[in-house]
Amino acid sequence: MHGPFPPSLAQAIADAEARAPGEAVSVYLVGADGAWAFRALTNHSRRPLAFELDPLEWVALERAAAPGVCLVHSHVDGPATLSAIDVAAFTVEGRPLLPGLSLVVLALRRGRVVDEARYVFQGRGWSRVGRIDTLSLQSHREVH
Ligand SMILES: [Zn+2]
């Protein structure tokens, strides 16, 4: 069995740093053996905080029909949060773009990854995971 994320993001982080100041896109796929495999993807976008996946690469991902797909992309000098454009890009009619899709956003400063955020699709939207304690602390402070 596999969770929604690969055990290590090291390859995606190295790829994002190598492609800075451009925005990087990559993917981890669960193979038939249950192991996650890394694949760098092409980013055709020239806008900051945005990306355009290569249509042929995307079709190949859909055809792979992997039981787990973790798409990683970077925000160069931007926050480690899904942008409104990201949410629109990864959501189709209230469902994730691919079954079993999870998302990671890497934030870079001066060409180095300094923060990450992980998201899974729950209910009707993308929920950030892995920072539950911090978030509940923040909301606690805001209330009191
Ligand atoms: Zn983004």
C-alpha cells in the first residue's frame, strides 16, 4: 500500500532548484510494484506562479492510470500554497483532475526550496495536510 505522497521529495526538490528561476513541474507515479517513480515534466508557461503542462506528457500520465499520482510544482519567490489558478487547473467539475491525485507546492527563495505544502482532495476541494498542528494553533490564536 502507498499513501498519497512519496516517501521522499528529494528528486522533485533537486529538479525545482535546477530549473529555478523557472517554475518546475514534476510527478511521482506509483508503479505496478507499488513503488513511487519520479518523472520531470515540461513547463510551457512563461508567466510567474503558473505552469502549462505539455499535452502529450499529460496524455501519457492519464494513460499510465497509476494508482497514485503526486504532482509537484514550484513557486519561485512565491508562497507554498495552491494559487487560485492551481485550484482551477487541478479541479474538474468538483473532482480532482486525475483519480488518486495529490499535490505538492514547493516555495523557492534565491533558488533554494525553503517550504513545501501538501494537498489531498477531500470532499469538494483541496485540503492542505501535514500542518494540522500549526493550523489549529493559528486558529486558536485568532479566536482568543
Ligand atoms: Zn502553483
